[in-house]
Amino acid sequence: MASYPQDVRFGGFVGSLIWLIFWILVIVALVGLPLIFIILFYVPLPEIDGKVLTPYLFLTSILYPQSAFPVIETLLASTFFKVAVFPGFTYAALIAAATIFIERKFLAKMQLRVGPLYAGKIEGILQLIADGLKLISKEIIIPSGADKLIFWAAPIAYVATAAAVVALIPAGPGLVVADIDVGLLAVFAILGFFPLIALLFSWASNSKYPFIGGLRALHQLIAFEIPFLISALSVVLLSGTLNLTEVVESQIQSYWFIFFLPISAFVFYISSLAELERIPFDLPEAESEIVAGWLTETSGMIYGLLQLGSYIKTYALAALFVILFLGGWAGPQIFPTEIIPASADAIIPIGTLYDATVANAIFWFTLKTFGVIMLMLLPRGISPRIRIDILLHTGWYKLIVLAFINMFIALALIYGGVLGPGGLLVR
Amino acid sequence: MADPVFIAVAVLTVGTAIISLEARELIYGAISLAIAMLGIAGFFLLLDAPFVAMFQIAVYVGAVAVLIIFTVMLVRTQALFTTKEDKKRKGAGIALMLIIMSSLGALLLTSGLSGQFGDFNSSPAVNFTEIGELMLTYYAPALIILGLTLAGSVIAALALARRENIAEEEQEEDEEQRHHERTT
């Protein structure tokens, strides 16, 4: 039986608190204040609402919240906010975290289990935080003979590449980090990095099971990259652009492309499952055949990073499916035009920040994306793993042919005057 | 000329290209080759050709570099070759490269090509829909010939890789089996 040390006293507790406060004061005096003065003297600060933004403004905003409001407004419009929070990394990471928890509960319910139950009292809702803390506090074991540089760099590169895909995904009209003309091509170009990273990591692990997993990842890339591209190409034919925002706008002007391209959507769904290495295409990390595939030697936060990257990738591909086939953020207007009366005289004018169309776009986009993510989670509960010799056969003999069939249907729709510029179904 | 982005990309590309030649470990050479190819894609982006840049990344980094890395992983480097250091040859190579590059640069700078397109920063990006239209109208014969060449090379590769003796082997196996059955 565990016992507490006997010399625990209240005085000691208070003493430790005072000690802590002393150190905080010392650090603020020696580091914080000089930092503020360095910023004031040497860094050119931006001008907001006629006033120069100084660190002292933050201190005054504790007493007068309305003085902080223009600062928040500029921050929300800045590129940094787009990259770091919405629709960039934090949004994707939050959805990825929600996906991990929902996947466990959802699969458990499908198989008549309970899933996470105890952490956080209500349906194990804090299980994810517990898992995260466990992963952070665990030791990272590097196998002997491993290539240390690649072994450390690969997980970070994996998350960074997944975030780069997220940067290209528009979550609403104008809500995109990088709105480039060749957005769809850029997504496919970046997706090509993942097997490379998996292969490098598997080689760097210096172990046979990871290496077999890495080779399988490469095999899977060769089998499914071509149908993946071709199924997205028929969307490009119908919308006449590679820009993802314009793809969604062309669907708002006519109808969702899934009605014209159901076969392409099916091929895209299957190939994105293969791209994500999810069951039934989890050959690179087949846990009953090759331990854990290319993740075998991972431990602690290296495993956590790779897992985070793969779930961010899940979000990115689900969002891509929504944008290409399900009309992106299009949906009936369900938000009222204003929640709080928008007057500039209010102490905290939150009403002026609220925009009904943007809220609506974000709501429908997130809802559809979650729907597609659930659809991607579903096969894990019901499907066995595909046999490795069928993989290439499925990809090249069946999916490519199916994608081409729907591409010809799309071409027929364009030349028949149904879709495309000036078509029958274009409003 | 003093564009900091251009200089950064140039340093990255040339540096990783040199590393890819000089790296002791073959795998690091292959990785730095992939980074050099990324740098070339960066040049295409700077030259307002994002379409070409994306294909550069997809084909060269996503496919060619992966193939090279895959091949490097499967061979044991020590067994293949031993490195021979020759200071004289190395110096001569560097000097020759510098002479060729500087003379090429001097030629380009004096030829009048450099100022032909005016201000680079103000010109819009190359429109890839126009490229597509040109490919299917004026340059259609060239495209068709290229496609036929590729198809021909794929068919040739299949013909080279085909094993002609599969049917014979199966026959032999059948006969062996029959022989085996007869003996037992």
C-alpha cells in the first residue's frame, strides 16, 4: 500500500507558494520588463485605430475591454490568425482530436462495446486528454543503429506536410490561407510527400517490420495515385478551374457535383481511404501482420505526432471531398442576420464581428466534413484488410476504368449543353 | 537582381545540389537531391509559372526522388564502390564549372535577353488555360507525337519485361508433376 511521506506540513506548502511567487517576480523583473522596453524601442509597432499598439495597451485593456476590441479585430483579419487558428492549424488539429475520440466511441458502439468510459465521468470524454498526457510524458526510445536525424525529422515533416495540405483547403468564402490558381494540383503535389516520409522513416528505424511497412506504403501510392487524380479531374472538367474556391462557387451556381459524378466520388472516396492508410487499406501499418508497420519503432510523442499528422490528413481529404463533390460550404441560410444588435456604442461590440453568411458557411462546411469523416471511419468497423495482391489489381484495373467512365459522362454533359458555360442546369 | 527570395532559393538549390554530390551517406545525398528539385520548383514559382512548379513537385519530388531513394535503400553502399579522393581532379572540376557558368552568365547578360521582358514583378502569372488551348490547337501534332512516343516506350518496356518462357515452364512443371505422380 502506498503511503504519503510523513513530513508534509501546511507551512511547507505555503513556503513553496511564496518561493514560486518570488521566482515569478524575479523572472518578470529580469526578463519581462526588459523585453517590453526592447519591443518599445526597437520594433516598429503597427498602428491600429490611430493609436500605436504598445504593450501598455494590453495592460489598459484589462480595465477597459473596449480598448482591446480594435486590436482583436485586426488580429482576426491578419494572416497569422488564418495560418495558426482558422482555417489553419488549430481548427484542423481540433477536428483531428475530435475525430480520434469519435472514432473510438463510434467503433465501440458499432461492435457492441462501450469504448472509453471512465476518464471524465461522462462517456469517457477526457480520455483523449489522458492519452495525450500519457504520450507527452512517455520516453522516446530511439532504436540502436537508427538514423537519428531522419528519425527525429520525419514525424515533424509529416505534421508539417499535413498542415500544408490544410492551408490549401477553403473553409468558407475567402476563408483560406493560400488561395492559389492551381490549388487542386498543389494538393496532389503535396500529398505525394507522405509515402516519401513514411519510406524515409521506415528506413531510419533500422528494423525489418517498419521497412516492410514503408515499402508497402510505396506500393499503395503506385496503386492508388492515378485513380485519385483522374477522379478529381472530372470535377475540373465540370467546373473549368483548378482553384478550389471557384470549384465550390461553380457548384453553388449549378448543383452539387456528386449528382453528376457519383462514380468519381466513389473512386475518390476509395482512393482517399488508401491514401490515409485506413482499413481496408491499412497494409503499411497492418498490426496483425507486421507488428505496426512503419510505426513499429515509434514511442511517446513521435507516435503522437505521426498520429496527429494522419488525422489532420483525414480532415484535409474529407474537406477536399466536400469541396469537390458536396458543394463545399453551400447550404440553406439557417443563422439569423444578427444575434446581438450591432451597434458601435456598446461596451464590447461583439455584434459587429458576427456575419451571418460566414457563420452559415463555416457551419455547413464543418457539418459536411464531419459527415465524410464518419463515412471514412465506418469501414474500420465492418471491413477486413484487403489482400496485398488484390491492391494493384483494384487500383489499376477497376478504379481507373470507373474514373474514366465518369469522366466521359462529364464530357457528354458538357458537350450536350447540360453543364459548363451557358448550360441548362447552370443558374 | 537583389531579390532576397531569389537569393535564398538559389543558395538552397545549389547548396543541396552540391551536398547531393558530396554526401558520404547515399541516403542523405538522395534527400538533398529531392530538396534541390523543390528549389527548382521554387524558381518556377518565382518565374510566375505555378502550373509547371506543381508538376515539378509532383513528378520530380513525388515520383523520381522516391524512386531514387528506394533504390539507394536497397543497395549496400560499402559493397558497391570505394570513394577515391583526387584533389587535383576535384579542383580542376570546380574551376571548369566556374569558368563555364560565368561565361554562360556573361553571354546571357550581354545578349540583351535579360532586359527583354521588362519588369518581372508586375507581369501576371502565366495562364495555364491558355497553355491548354494552345496544346490542343496549334501544338496538337507535337502533343500527339509525344503521346505516341510515350505509348511506344511503355509498350517496348512491356515487351522487354515479358517472359516468353512462362508457357513452357508451366508445361515443364505439369510434366514434372505427372512424372512425380507416376513414380509414386
